[in-house]
Amino acid sequence: MKRTSVPSNRKWSKVGYSRAVRAGSIIEVAGTSSSGPDGQILHTGDMYAQSKRCMDIIISAVEQLGGSVHDIVRTRVFLTDMSLWAEAGRAHGEAFADVEPKPASAFLGTSELLHPDLMVEIEATAILDG
């Protein structure tokens, strides 16, 4: 099966991962945070803005591999502060506002992410038709 990928282009990519990999009709998007290529954390202290940035990066990666937001069937949202779930949920909901059916999702609490200023990390799975 042919595989294609989108590079992570983040300082953490030295551990050996891609932003997203397409194998056949399946696209898996790695844990995505609100950071720039140099590792700078974007939108420090703002759960909504960090979540929106994650979703933008995820959708772009899926599009680069031939899919669209409509092909995303599952997301996993990891939060360092579960009391802010609604802010992350608002960004998630906006990303899928025009998508039916909505993807399956899980919102999970975690004690920390790769950098102390990261509040959220999101993964996604997309399945393309035919």
C-alpha cells in the first residue's frame, strides 16, 4: 500500500514523526499543538485560540493529502485543564460546523504536554471515499 505524508516541520520532529500519514484511504494526523516551526508556543493562556490553531493545522494536513474536513471521522482532544473543555469544544465545533455527520470525538484530561504553555493537543483520523 502506498504511503504519503506531510512533514511536521516542528522542532519536535527530530523524534521521528510526520504531521500526517495517508495509507490508502486512511489519513492519520499526529498530535497537533499550537506551535510554530521554531517551537514557539502560540496563543499562550488561550484555550480557544490554541484549539482553533490545532484544528487549522489538522485540516490543512488532511487537505494536503487529498482529503477535506468532511473526511475526518474521529478526533481526540487532550486538555491540561478539563475546566476549559467548553473553550476547546467551541473551536472544535466551529471546525465541523458544516460537516454531517460530525466526527466521533473524545475529550481527555492529561497532566502535561511537551511544553508547559501548551494547553491542548488534538489528533484526527480521516477516511476518504473510494
